[in-house]
Amino acid sequence: MTDYRNIEEKISAYLDNQMSEADRAAFEVEMDGDPELVARIERWSATDQLFASSIPTPSDAHLDALLSASSAANTNRWPGLRIAAMLAVFAFGGVGGYGLSQFTTNPQTTIIVQATMGATNSHRVFAAEKRHAVEVTADETEHLQTWLADRMGREMTVPNLSAFGLTFLGGRMLPFDDRAAAQYMYETADGKRVTLFMTRLDQDENTDVQVLEDQGLTSLRWQSGEWVFILTAPLAQQQMAPMQVEVRDTLL
Amino acid sequence: MEDDFDIGADDRTIEARSELRAVMKRMNDLPDEQRQPLLLVSIGGLSYAQASEVLDVPIGTIMSRISRARAFLNKEAAPQVPGIRSAT
């Protein structure tokens, strides 16, 4: 019989499936006579699920790369830790002791996580479109730049990425939180879509590029002052790195 | 076709989004020592024993930190803890 110090520890152990059979059976009897306890467990469980549902899962290859780069001995021992390590990298940057600290030098705020989710979601939705991929097409680039500059409150020059074999398709405005975001879209010669997502954050900061991989998409994210930029494509990080330099220099 | 536009799985309700944002904010506000074991177990799928080894703290401490983290995420008062754990 595990010694639980309070009901909260029991609820947690129950939700985490960490109770022995005897403890679980006893706890379920306790629950039977206590609808308030059941309601509380359901609330806690719903919070767990809400959070878990918001965490994107990057590829195994990316996790392997992260963990093989890690010098911490403990990371090799538990395969399940790969997922937790991913989570820390992607969302919260909290597990600095596992050799992942190179990803955690900048404190991640909720809004940056949301911007990243917004960028990848927008990429998935609009990159799949043929006729409606963009709202304003490349032949109206001048109008697009003026319009978005007006709505975003900053200069919005379209970066020229033709040196990397990319054709500019156009752009659109997107809602992000309570403000506007912009998405520029490019296409490679073999039809792969590359998007640049930009929005304003609440805090001024200048960051290095952070690389995130999620289900076949690579995102390069950096913050310049109060602006965050997220370049997303189904391409390798090395291929995207020079594009990122060009974008950063254009939209400094 | 406009009809082709498919929001699908990303179609969270406004309410769920704002609740998610609140939860993520509270997750950010948690001290590392509570957030780490919670993430390792609830998202990472580690057992308490594994989390205990990874973080190099006793299982009882893992259990206590995870339950405190969950209470915080659910906007509840911090769990009351008796002074001494009788067994570990």
C-alpha cells in the first residue's frame, strides 16, 4: 500500500495510472461514494487532456538527433523521455539539465508557442490550397506590401528568395490572438510550399534561430525586437538556413 | 472552391482556446521542479519510478510535486501536507 499524503496525490497517481491494483480498487470504492471527488478527478483529467492536445509531436528522427547531441547520460535510459524532451524543447524549454539547454536560452512565453502553432497550422491549411493558397497574389506584390504594412504597422517588404529556387506566390493576412499576422508563401520548383509567418509579440527580444520539427515540417523561428518570424516548409533545416538569413536581412 | 477549405482538427472553440491559453500560462508559472515531473509523466509517459530516477529525487517527492502542479493548474489551493511521510 503506497503511503499517499493527501487526496491530491491519490488523484494524480490515479490519473497517471501509477496506483497498484489494490490501491486503485480501494480508491474506486472511495470514488463510488463521493460524486464531488469524481467531478474533481474529471476536471483534473480534462485539464491534462487540454494541455496534451496542444502539444505537437515532432518526428522520431528529430528527437534522435536531439538526444544524440545531448551529453546527459540519463536521456538514453528511458525511451519515453524522448517525448518529454521534445515537449520541453518545443513548448517550455524547462528541462535544461538534459543537455537540451541550447534550446532553452530564451525563455519561451506562451504567446511564442501559440505563434508557432499558428504558423504551422496556417502552413498546413493554406499550403495545401491550389487556387486559394494566397489572398493577394504575387502580381500585386506592391499592393500586398502596402496593405500589410498598414495593418501590421511595420515595413513589409517581400523577401526575394529566387536565389534559392523559390517563386513568390503571394500573401495573406491572418488573425492571431487579438491582432493581425501575415503569411507570405513561396513555392519550390517541385511544388513544395514555403511560408513565412510574422506577427507582433508583447515583449521586445532578439533571439537566435530556433529549429522545430513537427510531422514533416521544419520551422525556423526567430524574434527581432517585438516581431516574431517563423519560416516553415517540408524541407531540411540546412536547406532553409540560407533562406532564413535572407528573410531576416530583408525584414530586420 | 470555397467548400474545399477545411479547418478540421484545428477548429477549437474560442472557449477552449482561452482555457488552453490560461492553462499554458499557469504551466509557465509553475516552478521548474514541479513542471518537469508533471511533463515527464503526463506527456512523456514515464512512470513515477522513471521520473524519480531521471530527476534524481525520491518517488514520494515526484508524487508530491506532480500533485501540487496539478492543483495549481486547476486553480486549487496547494495540497495540505502532513509533516512526516510514514513510509516511502
